[in-house]
Amino acid sequence: MELAVILAVFPVIFIGELPDKTMFASLVMATRGKPFSVWLGAAAAFTVHVVIAVTIGVALFKILPQSIVDFVVAGLFAVSAVAAFISAREGDDREEELIVEHAASKVAGTAFVVVFLAEWGDLTQVLTANAAVRYDSAISVAIGATLALWSVAALAVIGGHGLLGRLPTRPLRLGMGVLLSVLSVVTFVAALR
């Protein structure tokens, strides 16, 4: 376990998930059910996705030569940056409509299902897989990503509604796009060496 990797992964995943649809889903479900149950369901779904992302990332690292892995990671960072910019331009209306449809039934089970389904191919899942490839430290990446995702879920269920009303999501997404663009360039340059 490497503390430096955990500390590097945590803020990237945290910022990537903060304005995400699953945060809004947790927020909405917490207003209709017990917040701790919502958090448990969301945390369990995030944990499963981190394990999947890290496993795929490590498998890629073992199979492909390092230069190819770096090019793939640079490309994934670039695609993720474009997705963040597009999502910042589109706004949140579409995401909130999707969430309201799914906010029913048993609280923890509903939270698990909603977050589990919403996270497939999500920016933070791709970022987690990228980090696993980049740092070659699956456990450290998994810990950093899991703690970041759990923290965002906790923010959403504990006091997220008031916090979200004060934090504009568009600048957060734009900032994430810039960060991912920088990571893409840095990784691409490293692949050329």
C-alpha cells in the first residue's frame, strides 16, 4: 500500500464524482429514505465498481507493453476530458429527471441498484481503471478511489442538498475537464519517451 498513490487518486476521483448523477441520486434518495441506508447502498455499489475498474486496469497493465498502456491511458484521459466538457455544457436537468424515476422501493437496495447501474462506464470508473494502470498499485488505487466515492456519497446524504445549492456544478465539471486534459498530455508525453 502506497500513501502517495492514495493521496493522488483521492482528489481526482472525488472531484470527478462530485457533480455526477450518482451524487444527485444519493441526495434525492436521502430525502425520501434514511440517509445512512442510502449511503450503505451507494457505498456497496461504489466498492463493487472500484474492484471491477482496478481489476481491468491491472489486467491491462500485465498484458500490454508500457508504451501502449500509456497511449491507451492518455486516450482515455482525453475522452474523459471531452465527456466532462460536454457534461458541463449540457447541465444537470437531464440527470435529475433520471434520478427521480428511480427513487423508490427499499432504501439501501434501491441506492445500490441505482448507483451500480449509473456507474457503468462512468467517468470515475474509467479514471479508476486508468489510475490502476498508471500507478501499478491496485490496492492503493482501490483505497483512494473507494474513500473518494464514499466521501461524495456521504456529502450527498448528510448535507448535500444545502452544499449543492452553493456549489455550481458547471465550473466543477469544467475544472475536471481541464485536469483530465493535463493528465492526458502528461501521459502522452510519457508514452513518447
